[in-house]
Amino acid sequence: MLAKLMKVNEKTVETSKLADFVQNASSRDKKKVFKQVLKASSAEQRKVIEQAASMR
């Protein structure tokens, strides 16, 4: 009876694509993606800094 009640209260939670990637990807793939993200975010930050400098 208790097991039946527990099953009723269980909810299936869908994971995001990011969560799936983090849990299932190899270390090599994670490093590759992380490196790309760092390059892209650094480029965006440089653009913001350049824009701010040109406003002065």
C-alpha cells in the first residue's frame, strides 16, 4: 500500500539538454564546448569594453 502511494506522488522531471550534456558527455567534449563558450564570451566582453571606451 505504501509503495502504491509513493508511486502516485512521484513526478517525472524532464531534464534540459544542457543537463543531459553535462551528465553524459565525455570530458573531452565538455572541454571543447567550454573552450568555445569562453572564446565567444570573451569576444563579447571585448566588444562591450571597446564600445564603452569609444563613448568617452
